[in-house]
Amino acid sequence: MRQRENNIKKITLTGWNKYSIRFVDPPTWTWKPIPQIKKYVVNFATDKDKKAQSYSTSEPLFDMSSIWQKFPHGSIDMLILGFDSNNKETCLANYKNFFKTHDFDKARQKPMNWSNAIIRNASYLLDESGDPIQDFEIGLPRGCWSSMENSITREKWSNYVMPGLYHTSHIFAFLRFSEYFPKHPLAKEAKKQAKIYGDWLLNNRNPKDFTYSLFPFSNVGYGKLEELGQNPARGTTVTRAGRVGIAMLELYEQFNDISYFKYAEFLANSLVKFQRDDGSWPFRVNAKTGEVLSEYTSDAISPARLFALLDTLNNKTTYKNARLKAIEWMLNGPVKSHRWEGMYEDTDNIEPYINLENLDTNEMIRYLIHFKNEDSKFLKIAEDLNRWIEDQFVVWHPDDCVSIGYGNGGGGIIGKTNLRSPTPTVLEQFQCDYPMEGHTGNWLMSLIALHQATEKEEYLLKGIATANSIQLGQQEHGAFSTWGFDTRFNRPLNTLDWVGDNACGHTGLILWNQYYSALQNNTKFELGLWGL
């Protein structure tokens, strides 16, 4: 049957927030102008309203700042209508549902025993698998060939892994633990497992004769060392090489093994080679042929951090130009457009702004603060980026859990839940919008940098509350909660936790504990450019 042409005039939202459904701060809505339309009427109604509030505008734009205080926290329905010069409705209306969510309550919480939570989590992370060991798993930590598991039994959901993203998370977490608790009985095992993960990354890479020669794998499974062929093919995540390079430098500093340093340099040189003229990189490629499978990623900060760390260690400026090009692209790109997406190996190629995330936003915040003396505007930009994260991704109040779970998190395994989680916690991305320990830990690191740079008490209070929230989401067996912890049941609603995300939360909590202790003891603390 011949497809009918769609010539219907309709109001279509534009702008970075067109797929957003959570707002702490009043949003401004924009839409495509329609020539025949002389007046737009923007209508809002809450669940308790019997009649909508209506506002007229001649422009395809509506700023909610002047009316935001009229709405209670919770669900808001919006309907935008268009009228011609005869006041006749002449186009298809646009409907959107979104939520007004709480802001930080500014309460000063009492710090919990974070050290105890960290040790309990280390015991969980370093434990053996609850499944029979496959041949390809012999002698390896259980996270080498497993991402998601029933954390209670340690039974694996699958043998599917994302090495560039999560093997590095274990390296960062275990080295931090062994450094912070050097006399603890688990410290030796933590250091040992960190090295095993590092050696795995060194020994298991894309082939040397590939276009993206020796780049780290992004998606592998069941002992097979080649990128998983998915439909559509997801290929190799290019900028993940920056993260792996940073992990190699941490291993080099710890073990003084030159092979780690050489691989970090190799990856940095390769990233310079593949950097585009505008300073960016493609998101995903066919590592063998070099074909670009997915164009856009906002992540240029991982390579930039690797460049900066190498130049610091070498006391040179070898990579300065490539670093500055990457940062300039980000300042003119995602910093202004808010298009922070193209980050994760297990997401599909989808239209712009539908799956915003905050991993690299947080890394950019910390970079700008670290290099704040290079540009007087950097600190203000960092604070603005943080507020964007707080607006879109931080769950400040348990009642706001009603606004989460609308994505396809966990490949649809988790689903929409009526969660009541400790707060504040941080959502991962629009398509996996759950309060996760790992992303809460990542933001916690940004709060360290922000407080250290500004000395504003709000960042300290937020940090204490956030660290407490990670601990309040800890399960009896030591695991932090990947999909949120429900205080009514005193457990998660789903215990299919990701060990790599636990490792990220672990690192964030350790660094916060170190920083807060340094504040109390008036001792020096330096966050630097390392990550989780």
C-alpha cells in the first residue's frame, strides 16, 4: 500500500530539553515556527487542577520562570495550541507531560561511617563468583567476564562485558582501596585484582593490523575476543581509549611497569591521529576498516584528560595542542548545546537529545576546575554545568522517584517501579533513568572539586548528603544498589547489580571520605584529573 504523505501542520518542540521530563528549575520551551500561526496558547494542568492555566505568546517560545512557583511538585501536563489571524486553531497541538521536582533542602546531615561502608563494599567486589567457572574465566576476577549479576548470590546474568568502561572502573576502585586502607587484609587482594584487570586490557585488544590498531574492546562476551556483532553493529567506542590510557597510567604509578606507560602513550598518539579537525572524535567505528558506525559523542574529555596527565608526568607539552582542540570543541559544542550524549556501549544510535547523560559532563566540570587558571570563565562554566546536572539528573527527594524509570533501563529488564530511594542520588541517562551508585559517586567527585575551588558551603552539604545516600543504599551483603534502594523494603526492588557501577560508587565514596577527613584535619588533598 502506498504510504500516505503527511502534510499536517503540527507544533514540534525543539531545543535540548524536548525529551526531558524532570525539572528542578523552570524550563523554557521552544518549538518550530509555523508561518500561518499568529498566536500560540500554552496550557498547563496538574493532576489536581479542574481547569488548565492558559498563557498566550506570539513567539514559538515560552519561559516558565514567571509562573514556576504556581505549580506544586509533581506531574504537569502541557498542551500547546496554534491560532491564525482569525483566532482559528489551524495546526496539530503538541502535548507533553513532565515533572516539577524538588531542589536541595540545604539540611546539614551528620556524616555516616563511610569507611565501614567502603570496606564492606570492597569485600563484596573482591569476592568470588557464585557460578561455576568457565574455562575462559579461570584465574580472573569475576568482573572480567560479567557485568550484571544477582549480587546476593553472585550469579551472573551473562558473560557479556564492556572492558574499556568497566575493567577500568575496577582498576580505579581497587587501587584507591589499597592506597587508602594499606593495612587492611583486603588491600593485597585489591591490588592484585587491579593488576589482573590491567594485564587483561594489555593482552586482549583489537588486532594490530586493524585501522584502530590495538584499541581496547568495547563489547565482548563469553570468552570471544572480538566486538560483539549486534543489530545495528555497535563496534568500538573510540574515546574509551582515553579512559583505558588513564587506567594504564594509574597502574604504571603503582607497579612501575613500563608496559602500562607505553600503552597509555600508544593510545594517546592514536587518539591524536584520529582526532578530527574540529577537535572531536567519532563515537563508534568498525575498528578493522575504520568505517564510522555512529558519528556523535560529546566525550572529548577522556582523551583530553589522558593528554594532560601524560604531559604532567613527562613534564612536557607534547599533547597540549590536541588537548586544547578537544576542550575548545566541547566549550563550543555540548557546553553550549547541552547535547551530552553518545557515551555508552550498550545503547542504540538514536536521534539527538533523546538520551542525554552526565558522565562526561562531570569529567568536564573537574577538568575546568583543575585548569581554572587557564581561563577566568572556566569556574563559572563548571558551576553552570553542575546546576544542569542537578536539574536533570539528581533526585533530591524520595517523592521525585515518581519521575524516573521511563527509559528502557537494563534492556527492559528493570521496568517502571514505584521506588522510594534514599536521596540525593544521580540518574545515569534518559534511556536508563534510575538512581545509580556509580553516577552518584561520579557526581560526588565533582562536588569535591566544586567545594575545593569555591569554598561554598552548599557543595559541602550536598557532598555529605550524597555520600550518606550511597551508604544508605548499601545492601546487607555489601553491594551498593545499581537500580535504586527502596527504604520501605530495606533493600533494592531488583538486585541485578552491575559490579562495575559498584566500583564507580566505591571510588567516589573513598575520595569523598579522604577529602572530608582532610578538611577535618586541615591536611592537603588533591583530586587531580584521575577518574572512576
